[in-house]
Amino acid sequence: MKKYIRNYIASTAMITVLLGCLNSYGQDKKQELSISVGGPGSFLKYNTPGDVVPGNGINAGIRYSYYLSESLSLGIGAEYQTYKSDVKFSSISGRYAATDAENENFQFRYTANGLRETQKLGYINIPVSIQFETPGTTQLYLAAGAKVGFAVNGTYESKMENLTTSGFYPQYNVELFSPAFAGFARTNNVQTAKEDLDTEVSYSATFETGVKQKIGDKSAIYIGVYLDYGLNNIYDKSSNKNFIQYAPELPVQLQHNSVLESPFANDVRLVSYGLKLRFAIR
């Protein structure tokens, strides 16, 4: 939560700089102000043995452009973008050393079948780009640049058809599948509560192209396609966590971590693409 607050402050500061650029807007035709909406493809892309299902998201933003010539402009903006992904596993399992409430060492084991995890993120992105457009009333345009994104919210929740947990005690050569209060059980239809997902700053390359239709002397409509592709890992974990985390306090309350925190996923990047509609005044 503290990181989200810091990111919100940082993004607000950059938006304030953008608004400063808008103070002089309207003094000449070298400046253009536009608002936009885009979507629907927007998801987290990462390496995993599971099956990632890309989700949908939307973006809405504002852009200020300064024309160096009639065909070339520099732009800076601010936008809010949502991302969503689902990851599915037919089965995942793990085992690791643990100590129970009676200070006995054992190997905790788990198997989750029919796992599905949903991940949702919200980012404030600050794009900087250069745009080229052809002359005329109906123009072709091409824009390219980069974006820096600050996470302002993120959550995950998991569902499992069944979860089996057990404890193997090598000193007794026995594997316990009960009692449940000790954390050993077989449970069907497991659904976790929604938990926070803490991600890092994102850096992306952005491309957009389409048609700009002028409406009179001072306004225009842009209709185009766009692609934003993440250049960095936004979940740079210092160490892998166990997907199912054992705790010795009785009754045992097992912790369900995100797949992104576990060894089952790495190199998490943000991707967004689709159609973009902009309305501009100049």
C-alpha cells in the first residue's frame, strides 16, 4: 500500500508538469490537446508452465502536442490503464522443509488441482512520443515513443478444484494427511480471498498508427491501432515464495501466495494493444 501511495504521488507530480505545459495552450496552432480511449487487449505476459489467458483492459488519457512543423509533433500525456490475466494449471505441487507446532521437523507437501488465478492491475502511464502525419484534410499518422508506468492498484485471487496437503516425517517414515487443524487435509472447491499484488514501475515502447480526420480548422478525430510492449520485469522478486505457505501456529492457517511470487512464473511484462480513438482541438 505504501508503494501505491508513493507511485500515486510520483505520477501526480508528472501530471502536474503536463498541466503546466497546458497553461499556454490555445495561443497558437502549434499546440494540440487531445483526449483518448483505447482497448481492449491489455494483460500481464510472463513465462510459466501454466496456460496464460490474456485478458482485456481499457485506457483513457489526455495528450499535449507541440508541432515542430505541420507534419511533425512532440507529445506528452497521462493515462490510466487496466490490465488483466488468468493463468491455469491442471496441477501444481511442491514440497519443502518445515517445523510444526511441537518443534518437529518435517517435509510439507501440497498438490493443487484445477488451479486458476486471476491477476488485475491498474497503472498511471506517462507517454512521451513523436508523431508524423501527412498533409490534407484526411491524414495518415504514425506515432512512436516510450511510456513509464506507476502501479496504483493490483490484486489477485485463486480458485482450486481441490487442494491436498500433507506432512512427511522422515524420522518416523510416515506421511500424515490429517488432522486438518495441523494443516494436513484434502479440501475441495478452494477459493482464496482477494489479496494485494505489489508490482514495480513499468517501462514500455509504444506505437500508434491510423487516420486523422480534420473537422473544421480547430478540431480532428484520430482513429488508429496501437501497441504498448513492456521492456522490463515488473515483478522483480528477490526470492521465490511457496505457492502454499505452511505456518506452525495451531490451528494452522495456510497462506496462498500468488503464482507470480512462486517459481512457477517469471519475467512479468505489461502488454496492451487494440483500437484507439482520439478527439483533438488545436
